[in-house]
Amino acid sequence: MTEPARAHGAPVLSARIRSSQEDFFVEELPGFEASGAGEHLLLTVEKRGMNTAFAAKTIAQWAGVDESAIGYAGMKDRHAITRQRFSVWLPKKIAPDIDALQSDALRVLGHAWHSRKLPRGALAGNRFVLVLRDVAGARGAIEARLAAIAANGVPNYFGEQRFGRGGGNVQQAVAMFAGRRVKREERTMLLSAARSELFNRVLSARVEAGRWNAALEGEVWMLDGSRSVFGPEAMTPELQARLEAFDIHPSGPLWGEGELRSADAARELELAALAGDTASRLRTGLERAGLKQERRALRLRPAELAWTWRDDGALELRFALPPGCYATTVLRELGDIVDAAAQ
């Protein structure tokens, strides 16, 4: 796994995250309101020490249905307090006793009927409240870095959780492309890791060139808050204004078969960043797997970023991110942060 370049300079702090579950809170922001009618019961739950897959299994057992009847929009980690929605397909529209589902690890905060199963990705984003402990660093420098992140954003890297312990998913993907047989669920995970590694390599090269938040010739632009792209299109005063307003972003490739959309300097940088034996194997494997060329925004600006110093010296951060973006990429631009839950 490539170690991505930092955009905002050298670390300004060292700290620990997830010393307890209460230090990592994430709340899913719903992408739609329940219709109030239908065969799917939408449950809004708060989980402690429970990942999404285990929660889905627990809900299926409570409802007496197969796990395939359960829907959820995104995956949430076990080492945290998390709020998210699940849907349960109940064709007879008879809900089991909600109180029977309640526990210290899983609380139902609300429920409503809806017309469709909750699909993956059907969320507006995630809101985080994170507490950094054992913080070492000058407060002035830390607050200046946070202000820079709030103003300019951060590189939109895929987070380390995409790559498994020690980044091993990338080498496992190489082995899979070379013929190692894997289960269906593992295959999906490894394809994502391979794609994410290639994207991060391109983005890191843009950071090193000082162009992760600025245009190159042959740029492909992505509209903020969507997956819509246009270009390649040369920079104009209008595009520059939209770039500065965070209405559009430079983009990088999510690799697959088909023609690379970028051109000129942008294309040259992407291909140079994806040269070498490992990258070549990952590219070929993704193409043979049938994935199509797509794009992802190169930069990310946390919404409503705010911070508070607690009396015990801990630093509390609050912000929201769009779907598919990682809190760890924001933290990384601050400095070296140890994940206590991973030790």
C-alpha cells in the first residue's frame, strides 16, 4: 500500500483516537425521508461495540427473516458509537415488538414504514464527533492547521481501513488476479482495495506536484456532491471561480476497462503514477474483472468543522463528510494519530 503524501505539511500533533468507544461517534445522515407506507420497516438505531454486519444479523434474528431481507446504506465500524438506519422487509406489514430488540449494545431510536429496501449508498453523508487524547503539539500550530483544513480541504484519499491490517489487501488482490481463488465477499473487498490503491497513487502524485486542488491541462471535473463529471475541459475564469467556491473538483481515475478520460498533462501524470509492476497487475486485474473507468474527486472539504479543547487536554473535533469519504484522511493532515482500537 502506498503511503500518501500530506498536502498541508509536516505533522503538527501526535495523539490517540478511540481510546474508548465514546471517543469515536459517527451518525449517518439520511438520504431521504421515510414514505410512511410500504413493506419495509426503517429502523434508526444506535450501536455500541457492534459493526454493521453483526447488527444486520441481530435484526434479522429479531424479525425472523433471512439476512437478505435487511438493508443498510453504509458500513460502520465496531469500535465506536454509531447511528445508522436499517430496513427490514416485512411483507405482512406486522412489526415484531421493538422493545425485544433493545439492548445495551443496540438501541432503536426511531422506526417508520417505507416503500423500498434501503440500498447501499442511500445516505447524504456522515457526521463525526471525535476525541483525540494524549495530544502533543503546540495549540497555535494545531489550530492553524485546522483552520487551513476548514478553508482548503484535504486530499480525498481512501482511508486505511480500505486496505486491511498492514495494507495487506493490496497484495492479496495481486494474488487473486494471479489466480488465487477467493470467496465472493472477499473478491468484492479486494477489488475495492485495488481500485483505491491506484486512485491514492494518482492523488499522492498530484499532492507532490502541488496540484491536488488546482487544474492541470486535460482536467476532468467532478461536480460537488455528485458523481457527475465533465471534460476534459481547459481552465477558464468561470471554472476557476467554481473551483474556488468548491462547486467543482479536479478528479482522478477509479480504474477499470475503457479509455482513460483525462488528457494532456493530467493524463500523463496519471499514467506515470500508475507505472510499475504492482500497479500494472492491479490495472490489468481490474480490467479483466469487468470494472469500468470512473472518476473520484481529488479533494474533500469537511463541512462545519469545529473544535474544542477539553479540560483534560483532549481535543474534540466535529465535522461532516460526504458519502464514501473518510474521517481518517482528515485526521492524517493533522499529524500522527494512533488508533488505540487497532492495537
